[in-house]
Amino acid sequence: MRPVVIGIGTAVPPLRLTRSESIDAATTLCAEDDDQARLLETLYRQAGVETRHVVYPREEYRRVVHGEGDLDSVFILKGRGDRGPSTAERMKRYERDATPLAEQACRAALSESGAAPGAITHLVGVTCTGFAAPGVDIALIKRLGLPMTVERTQVGFMGCHGSFNGLRVARGLLAADPKAVVLLASVELCSLHYAYGWDPKKVVGNALFADGAAAVLLANETSPSARDWCLGGHGSCLFPDSERAMAWTIRDHGFDMVLSTKVPNLIRENLRPWLDGWLDRHGLSVADVGSWAIHPGGPRVLNGVLEALGRPKDSAAVSREILETYGNMSSATILFILDRLMAEEAPRPCVALGFGPGLTVEAALFLRGEATPRT
């Protein structure tokens, strides 16, 4: 029996912003003078995000750009020096908009798998952009028609690598119960934590992050085929002296993201030694890996990973395409990348890598159904 991905689905909000539109909003909400406005244009170009989706209706976006926000919008303009909506106001928006997006992704995964909602035994929720109880997981049980006996696990506030932790939980549940069918749902509304005003460290996050949801359905298969994507292993490593390189903290005006310029160098210095040992325990080396699913924390993060691996730029082509088209959707992003790789029948072994507060690297190994992993 081996854990296999039997369905995967993604979803994004209807509003799609171009880079130019995102710059217009940033200029209104963050820039205090013309020099800062020009710097934003450069920053957004270097971020590598051409389009992104956010949960706001088009009319709300129009009010942002023209400085006409009101209390019905999370983009509340109370004055040039204001830090924006309170965390309570942002969480109200999360409670309203997170569930419909997660439901859409889950229905796509269920449809692809052919599994009935009543067959789901476990539900694993992943998010780092909102808190509510009862929350998205309870709402999904009702909206999807899942059994009232479904066993729930919530992976919260683990940042961009949260879905890796969710996959580890799913694999453990499948190992404990051969008949289990696990639905993993990740939903992230990063735009709710847009940082107002001029702060060089925070405007970088504004340029990168976006909203999205993704879901994966996993079950055990006795004789998986060569086309199946089997979840073969997990790994994690906390890099030394890296605690201040990446942080995600709750403040009065949303959740604050700190992304140090030291992150790419920390990856270059620490990733390869750990990864070599982890792959060796699975009977593999970097040269054996057929494809890579790398969380695109930003262009410099991707470049740092590729330099550490000694791999060419096109090894992360799908990761760059997802970043360019959707932005960084935190924990949901890696599932968008896996969805694309699976659709393209990318070669395996496939190694997925993600980075989060710590600075921590998380890894997941996907194998062909006919391959036998070393344990």
C-alpha cells in the first residue's frame, strides 16, 4: 500500500490584477513622494509577478486607486499616514471570503479523483492568513457534504511551507489507516495583510503576495501505476542562526511579514549539505531527481535554490511561471506547482521544496507508482 495523489484542484478569486494595476494601488497606499513611487515601479518589476488574484471586487479596487475607500472595503483610507484596517477588520474579511475559495478548490480535486464526498475520512486544513473557530474546516464539511465523522487536523501559521506539513500529516494518517481517504485544503488570503505606508521591508511583501486556494486528495493504492504520483517521503531542516531572516507576526494592523535579504544566501549555504543527506537516505542524489517543485518565495529565492543545487535556470521553469501568473500565494503555491507538473506528466522522482519562518526548509518526495523507495 502506498499513498497516492488521486485528485488535485486549484482556485483563485475572480479579480485579476496586472502589475500596472498593482503598482497603482501601491502608489496610493504606500508611496509618500514621487521618489518612492518610482522605486515601487522598479520593485514590482523585479518581483517577477505579472498578474495576481485578490479577493476584492473590482469596484473596491477602483476606490483604492482613486482614494475613495469606505468601511465596506478592507482597503480603508483614513489618511496618508494610516496603517490601514485593524486585524479584527481583516479577520472579518477572512471569515467571509476564505471558505468559498477553499470549497472551489476542493470540488475541483474531488471531481478529478472521482471520489464521493462521503468517502472522505480525514480533512487537513492549511492556512497562515486567518483564524476563526468554527472555521473553514467546519464550513467545508457542510458545504461539501463530508461525513460528520470526518477527522479534522488544522495546520496553522506555518507560513509558505504549510502545505508540506499538511502532506506529512496526510501521509501519516494513510500509514495508520490503509482505508483512509484524506482531503487536504490550503487557502491563503495574503492580500488581507497588505502593509500600508512606506516601510522598505514590507513593500517587498506587498509586491509578491496574492490570494489562492488548492486541494489535494490522497488515498492508499495497492498497485499504483507508473503515471501515479506517490508520496514517498518528507524532510525538514532548521537553518542555524536564521531566526530573524523570515518572520510572520500578528500585529494590530494585520500580520507582518519580514523577509530578509539574507534569505538567498542562507539557502545557498545550508540547503545542499542537508538535501544531499536526505536524498541519500532515500537512495537518491540530486542528479537522480527528474523534476523540481520549488516554492517561489521570490526570484532571488529561486535563484538561490538553483545555485545551491547546481541546476540550470529551466529546472524551476514551472515555479517561475506560477509566480509570474499568480504571485506568491503562501502555502497554496506549491500545490499549484504540483498541479502543473502532474498535468505535464513531469519526470520523477520529483522533489518539492518550500521555505518558511525559522528559516526552515521543508521537502516532499514524489515517486512513480512502479518505483520502490528505500526506507
